[in-house]
Amino acid sequence: MDDELFRATYRKLADLLQNDDGAAAKMFEANNHIFNAAFPREFSDIKAAISRFDFESAQTQLVHAMMAHYEVSDEQQ
């Protein structure tokens, strides 16, 4: 996965969620393959929160997934 594309997509979704923007649902759906690949364990919970329009919970889960993803990536280097 292209790290630059992943980070840009992550930042866009996080921004939409933070601003309680309904466009987050469409953006997530359009890029769900990226988030599923990056966060396979957390993906279904993030998806469920977004589908309920619980953007605060989705953002929290997304941030925690990102932190865990980069902890693992750093350990693998």
C-alpha cells in the first residue's frame, strides 16, 4: 500500500469525522479497501460506527487503530 496515499486518505477521513460531516460515510465506503487493508482487526468496528453516524466513536477507533498500526510498523523495522 502506498504510504503517502494511505496517510492522506486517513487524514481526510479523520477530518470529516471530527467535523461531524456526513460525507465521511461516502468517503469511507469509497476507500474501505484501504482501511480494511490497514486496520483488519478494527475495520468492522469503525465501519459499524460510521454506518450509525456515530462519528465521534468512529474517529476515536480510527485514531487508536492508526496508533496501533504505526506501533506495529515501527516494531517490524
